[in-house]
Amino acid sequence: MKAIALAAAGVLSLVAVSASNAQTTTTNPRGFNLPHERGFWGHAGASFGRSEFEASCPGAFTCDDTDQAYRVFAGGRFNNAIGAEVAWVNLGEWARGGGDTDSQALDLTLMAGIPFGADGRHSVFGKLGTVYARSEVQGTAAGLNTGKEDGWGPRLGIGASFGLTQNWAIRADWDRYRIKLPGAKENVDTLTIGAQYQFR
């Protein structure tokens, strides 16, 4: 996972540099459009995939640290390369320590991407932001902190979208969330694929 995180950091650096040099697709002299202005491209979508809880298994219990993950998102692009997104994420429920650990989160993200293709329908992008997660831990393992916890943490990710039409695209994302648990902070990785609709 350290290699994946380093790769993500490299992609984020690349797209940030590319974003700073990208040309805007509108005639706005600022090169930056707000949601109420012509040239702001809004989008919405949903994706589904797998999550992996990056924590050790307490005691002598058997743990299952993978589960299904769901993400519903909406956002927009301020110019040809820079955007933002808000999402609700069900990170999953994992069997650990004789009980279950589950987490859901509000995800706030800045995006920097590189469009490609004849009409710019496709893109690869990096994501940096913050996540507000609410988690609950149940279990009987000795030393396992149980209860509910919520709070803010960092997040990063990389992704790609592949346009099928002017409005519809397939979207794939890898994301890492740092979430709070009772007495601890842990990473959750998700890999999801879904559909995105672009309001043009």
C-alpha cells in the first residue's frame, strides 16, 4: 500500500503541474468559472466497488477486512483542469475482534485532471481533500476500543473517466481515507467503478 500511496502522490504532482498550464475552455478572462456562470461543467454520478480496512486483527480472532463500498457524488469543473466534488461514501462493514466495525463518510475533494481525446471527453485526475467519517466499533477482543467516533481526516485518490457520449461517462476511482475510530486512526482504501453524467 505504501507503493500505491507514493504512486498517487506522483500522479497528484503531475496533474497539479498540468492543471497550472492547462488552457481554459471558456472566454472568461479569469479562466475560472463559478457554478452560476456559463462554462462551469457540473456532474453527478454513483459508483460501487470494494473497500479494504488497513488495520491489524486484534487478539486471536479471525478478521475480514474487505467489504462492499458505495459512493454517490456531485461536483463540477471550474475550467479545463480544476474541479471540486462532494460525496457520501459507505466505506463498509468489517468483521473484527468478535464484532463489526463500520464507517460512513462525507467526502470533500479538490480535483486536478488532464483531459484527452479528440473532444476532451476522457480524463485522468488526482484528488486531495478531507473526509468527515462516522464509525462504530463493536467486539469482544481484549484491548479493543469499542463505541462510536466521528471526525475529520485527510483523503487522497486518483481516477479516470472515459466518455461514452457527450454527457455520459464511465468513472473509476482509487481512494484512501484516514478515519477516526475509538482510540485510533486508520486507513480505508476503496476501488470503485460507476457512471457519471456531465451537465453541459
